[in-house]
Amino acid sequence: MRRTCSGPADEKRQLAGFHQPGKKTKLRRMKMFRILLLLLLGTVTCAFGKPESGKKFTISAVQFSVKEDLYRSEKRFYHHVEAIIRREVEQNRPDMIVFPEYTSVFLSLIPYYETIAAAESLEEGINRLHKEYPGVTSVGSIFLNDTGVFRRMDRIWGSLADDWDLFIAAGTAFVPEEDGSGKVELRNRLFLYGPEGGLEYTQDKVYLTEFETEVVGVGSGSLDEARLVDLRGLPFAFTICRDTFFEVWEDRFEDAYVWLDLKANGTKYDEDQARNFETALPERIASSPVPFGITVCLTGSFLDLFWEGESSIMRNTGDDVEVIEKSERPDIQDILRISIPFGAN
């Protein structure tokens, strides 16, 4: 069954056990103070509804670097990500923070961390696990048996979105999905949380890689279920890595204002890969009226798996697609930022 909502934020925080009280209260007080001040100055005529002319929507795109130790425990991962978000909020006050594909995938391996960390490859790790846990017969079996994946996503990402009053695109996770016949199959699913901590939107990857189908056993999502998401009056589109190479998305997302592509490029980012990237989101944007596009990539390694990619922010001028900002290197953690004015195009 597709999961489209989450429980109360207070319940999630109790489950997490990481919550530091008071952060959101302070943020809300600061926000209310600013609104009241503007009202007194006569510069705001309405506190609700679509943003007025001159307003901006700020996005921080995290080129996120993974490593085995980051997934030692849920608490370890939470505090690492929370530190990134805290710095961004304090320094740049974004409305939204975006993490790349696979950011949340390896959270399912936390119960097996000690065994996996002793291995040198994914295959060796699965063989070691099978000796200790006979139910682990393949990579995919770990994710199929992870019935707590949705609660974990809420505990971590829902709580962070609520605490910091943000939209958070939490990358993707491999989740079990039951079809109409009762068969359970994995999906590579994007999760978007809202400022109140609720799950605002999910989307499944449609065009899968060989690693996903042959090694993990992920099944394709439905193109028909992907839709635009309204965030404070701006329509956002999302695609997941390989999906963006297919022009079928152009008609579906032609009314988007911002198109976000979450990538985990599992090969060395060389000149050939750079040219390959140009046929993904830049080509989709060039062939559509969408004003802005953001590609955000995973970097780092997990056992013998590794990822590299150049994150970028681009604008469609009508005549060309210009890169406004790009990551310093394709193999490091980096953060790109843009404040998009409403009605820019």
C-alpha cells in the first residue's frame, strides 16, 4: 500500500529519541516577529495565500557524501544530517533542502552494520550476513524484510522538517510495495516532507538501472503516478536519476517552475559522463518551458560501491540553458543554493 501521510510530529520525536526541544519554537517566534514588524511598517497586506511579488523561494541542494560509518546507527546518521540542516538554516534560511538519490537507502543496513563493515565488498557482506541471519539470502531480501522503513523515515526526516520548519526532499529509499495481487516488490522511492513534519509526496523511480533490477530486485514505478507538487505557490517536478534521460517527462512536467533531479551516478565522473549528464536534465529543460532545473548528486562510497557526479543549478533563458552554479568537484560533499524569485520568467 502506498503511504501518503505520517503521524503527529510529537509522536515521531518520541520515537526518535534525538529531539532537542525549543528549536522550532524559537524559529516560529522569529518568523512571527518579522511578520508583525512588516505589518506595522505597512509592507505586508496578507499573511497567507500565495507569496506576493518580490518574494523568493530559497533551495539548498546538498551534494551528499556517504560512507559506511555514517550508517553505524540511526542516531549517528540523524546528528550528521541535522548538523548540515542547522548550518544551512542559520546561515542561509532556505525554504527547502534537497538530498540526492540513495541518501536513505543504507539506513536499512543499520541492524547489520558490524557484520557489513568487516566485509570488503557487497557480495562478501551478504555472504557474511547469511551465515548469521539465514533469512538474508540476497541484497533485496534485506530491504523486503525492512518493515520499519517508513517509521524510520518519519523519525529522522519528518522530525527534522518539523524542527527546522522546512521542506526536505530526503533522497530515496528502497521500500517494499504490495501490488494488487498480494505480491511484495521493492521500489526506489523519493520522500518529500513538509514544514509540519508530514509526508507531503512520494514518487517511485520508473526507468531503473541494472544494479537496481539485477542486484537489488527493484521494480519500476508508474509514470502515471508522478505529478507536480505545489510548494508555496510554485509547481515543482521531481525525477530520479535515469528517469531524466527520457523525454516522456517533458509533457508531464511542462508546467513546472522548478525541476529537481536526484542522482546517484555509480561510475567515475569523467568527460564521457559529463557529456552524458548534458542529455539528462539540461536537455529536458531545453525542450520545455520550465524556468529552473537543479541536479543534485550523491558522492562517496559504501563497500565496493561508489558514486560521483556534478551537481548544478540551471536556468532556461528561452534561447539556451545556462548553468548558474555547479559543484566544486564531483567527488566531494558540497551545497549549492539558489533563491528563486516568484514570476522570474
